Amino acid sequence: MAGLRRAVRAELAVWGMSALADEAQLIITELASNVVKHVGQGSVATLVLDAGPNQLRMELHDKSGKEPQRLHPTCDEESGRGLQILGALSATWGTVRTTAGKAVWCELPLTLDETRRRIQRATTVMETYGLAVGSPTVRLTHRPVLEESATSLILDLLHWLAAQGLDPDDILDRAQTHFEAEAA
């Protein structure tokens, strides 16, 4: 499960949602633990993360049709609190039947700040740019590919600015000044 938690943290960082990583990791750990305990060790499950405009939705799909049961453990029982944790951390949660079994889902509310808006816009641009130049967007999460793609995009923008009769150095200086002011 450590690999799953690392993957969730890494994906949220790419999306500019690192502030949600601790809650998301705890929720995913609870959901995955329930699959292991109630569906079986080694069972296939699929995690889906979806960042909407107002929430982060997390779904864990498995092949069992058995829906989770909310338990009311006593204070000396060691288990049975997973759904209580899920309910306490998320804005809403539920279960939906799928053709292959079920999905347990929950949503964490987002507070959209300007930095995250910028990161989301840049993510959209990078994914679109990746498609335009023929590189698979899935690989954009790997640092060397991401760095090369960003460099190529900036280079293309500099050529475009020059073709428009603008000074690329002036635009870069202004962008750097804005970036430093926002970071401060």
C-alpha cells in the first residue's frame, strides 16, 4: 500500500493539489484495506482520481458486489472504523454498483486558489501540447519527459512571440517578475 500512497501523492502534486495529499492517502489506505480484508488478499482493484472544479473524487473499484457495512465498534475494538474515517474526512461518499462489481467513492472539497488554477491550466496546456507533438501524455509525469516538454513548449512560444513582433526577452522577464512576486 505504500506504493499506492506514493502514487496518489505524486499525482496530486502534478495537479497542484498537494494540500490534499495527507487526507487522500488516508482515505485510499482505508479503501484499499477494505478490499484486502473483505474481497481478499491479491484481489484486483482499480483506483480512479478525478479532479473536478470543486472537488477531488476518489473511487476504488473492485470485483465484489458486497457493499461496505458501516459498523459501530466499541472503544476497545481494533477495527471497524474505516467508513467512519471516510465519512469524517470527505464531503460525501457512497457506493455504486458497476458491471464488474462495485466502486466505493468519496469527494474532498477543493478551495481553488490562484496558484492551483495556474497549475491546472498549465497541466491542460502540457497535455494538449504533448498530443500536438506526438508524445504520450501519460509519460508527462516522468521528470525528464516533463522537463523536455516544458522546454520545447517555451521554445515554441518564444518563436511565436518573435513572429508576432514581440520581444521574447521582455516577455520572459515580465513572466519571471510575476512568478517571483506570486511566490513571495
